[in-house]
Amino acid sequence: MNRIDNIVECDGALILGGGIAGLFTALKLAPMPVTVLSGARAGSAGSSAWAQGGIAAALGPDDDWRAHAADTIAAGAGLCDPAIVELVAQDAPARIADLLDYGAPFDHNPDGSIALGREAAHSKARIVHVKGDRAGAEISATLAARAAATPSIRLLEGFHAVELAVANSRVIGLFARTGSGAGTRLVLLRARAVILATGGLGALYAVTTNPLESRGEGLGMAARAGALIADPEFVQFHPTAIDIGRDPAPLATEALRGEGATLHRRPCHPSPDRGRPQSLPGLPPGHRRRVRAALPHRLRGLPGRRHRSGGAADPGGARRALSHGRYPQRRAGPRLAGRLVGSR
Ligand SMILES: Cc1cc2nc3c(=O)[nH]c(=O)nc-3n(C[C@H](O)[C@H](O)[C@H](O)COP(=O)(O)OP(=O)(O)OC[C@H]3O[C@@H](n4cnc5c(N)ncnc54)[C@H](O)[C@@H]3O)c2cc1C
């Protein structure tokens, strides 16, 4: 580790990550003093601002959390922990109530009830959404504004965390870089507790729908500090990513499939049918995992396909990189200039 240029003392907890998870945790901990540290402006970066469809919760009159849990377990095809599924399904309506309380502008029906959409493997309409498919951006902005106005929350932006600080086998804070070029400084932020809310690791893959900062850096830091990392191969997959040679790949909202849209491809060989879309038999409307399993076979041989895409991700490689404390640095980190933007 290089020379430490500055030490910042944090009262209470230090939360790394200014997405929905970090901001929601900070608001839940209020009035306990909390510092939220992030690279970009809180609420603007990470997957949260990109989320489209909305959040699942059994809120409809014909719905209940047990049905939500059953649909989730069926979609998980043996991979779910039933206790966690039940916890999440049971708590979801209360968390939506929290978000409403913080000011999340969910879409409503003319009669005043919350509008519910249907998506993926859900048997009922239970997706709360904002302005159609702007749930992530709107909820993130709402939470960021609420956090900035909360006296117990300090928002620090423009800090790129690089390592947890460990002393006597305890995490005592983290090291972060701020500034750029010759002006880069290494800062130690000391706190009684550190909460990692750094999002996913989709951007470690050759093609992703996740933002480029979803590199699993928090997982890497935790692994190097001695944490046991569970299930890193569970990475978000969007069957409706559009493969047009861009990374991140643009995404057609998953709500399309929920409303009954099916996946098709054009024939890859010249034929009288050329140009007419072909359905992909066997691709179920709901379960992303089964769609994911079917895709490499269906896409093989399509003209113009690049070898590194089409589900050619290497979860094992990503896991190995994490467990060895390395992760591919294939993208330059953002240029940072730290500043205090919140109150407290
Ligand atoms: C295109 C897309 C559509 C989606 N649609 C939906 C949907 O409809 N419904 C749904 O429920 N979910 C959806 N998701 C998933 C959802 O967005 C994520 O599960 C959720 O936003 C994760 O929130 P988070 O706060 O954990 O992580 P993020 O929002 O990714 O936040 C991570 C934060 O950590 C910061 N960070 C990371 N590393 C560092 C570091 N080293 N130093 C400093 N800061 C760091 C980032 O800058 C960011 O502020 C979608 C995701 C994508 C990409």
C-alpha cells in the first residue's frame, strides 16, 4: 500500500456504494451517523440507475407472499434457499411501503391503487414500476435526495475504494483513492463498521448489460480481507439483451416478455423463409435460467456472431479471479476528484 495522504474519521458506519442498496441502508440506519462513499454521484452510478422494469412484491388483491415465494422457487429450479426466498417475498410489501414513504413515485391506477405489471416467471401481476420502465433511475434519485437531506448521513463522492483496512483481524475502515493523475491521493477512512454495497460483477464478462463499474470490486476486497465469498457465479442475465456489438449491450425491457412477447431469431441459412422471424421452440416465456441454458445452442452458427459473446461467459474464471484477489482491470477506472456533497 502506498503512503497514506489523509485519514478521515467516520462516526458510526461507513457504507461503500451509492446505489439503491447503500442509500436504502443509510436511510434505514438513521439517525445513526453514517458515511456513504461512492465513486460517482450517489444514486447516479451502478446498476441501480439502469434498472428498468421495477420491483416484485405481492400487493395485488388476488396475490399473497406465499404465491410470490412459490413462483420464485419454481423459477430457481432447485437453486434457491427457501428460507431466504420466503423472507424476501414476505418482506417485499413492507419495503415498497418504505420506498413510498421516502417518496418513490411509483405509477398508480386512476383509482389510487399501485399499478402492477407482470414479468418473467411471476404468475401474477406484481411488479411496481415508475414512469413505465424508469424505476431504477427514479428510485435512485429519490433515495439520493432523501439521503442528502438527512442530517445523520454524510455523502462522500469521487472516492474509489481499493482495499479494506484490517488491524488485529478486524476491519477498521477502508483505503480509497481520490483525485487523478499526479494529484491522486490515498485516503484511509476509519469506521467502527464497514458495509459493502458495491453491486454486482457482470462487467467482468465479455458482454454485459450491466454498467462497467459492476466489476465485483467489493467482493474482491472482502475476499482479500478474509471473507468467504458465496455463490459468485450468480450473475444477472438478461435474455432480452440486444447483441449489436456494443458492450454494455442495450436491453429491451423484460416487461416485454412478461406481457407475452416471445424470443425469435432470423434463419441463419439462405432459405425461402429468409428474413422471416423464427420462433425459438423450447424457450419458455418465464424462466431466465432456462432461457440462458438454451441460448448458446440456439445461437450457434448465427452469421456475424462474435466468439466471445452469446453466453460465452466464464463464471469459473470470474470466481478464480475473485478468490485470488485479482480481477481483470480491462477498463480504466473513472477519473475521480473527491468532494463532500451531503450534510452532517
Ligand atoms: C439494465 C438493468 C436492468 C435491471 N432491471 C431491474 C429490474 O427491473 N428490477 C430489479 O429488481 N432489478 C433490476 N436490475 C438489477 C438491479 O439494478 C440491481 O440488482 C440493483 O440496482 C443493485 O443495487 P446495488 O446498490 O446493490 O448496486 P449498484 O446500483 O450497482 O451500486 C453499486 C455502487 O457501488 C459503487 N462502487 C462499486 N465499486 C466501488 C469502488 N471500488 N469504490 C467506490 N464505489 C464503488 C458504485 O459506484 C455504485 O454507487 C437491473 C440491472 C440492470 C443493469
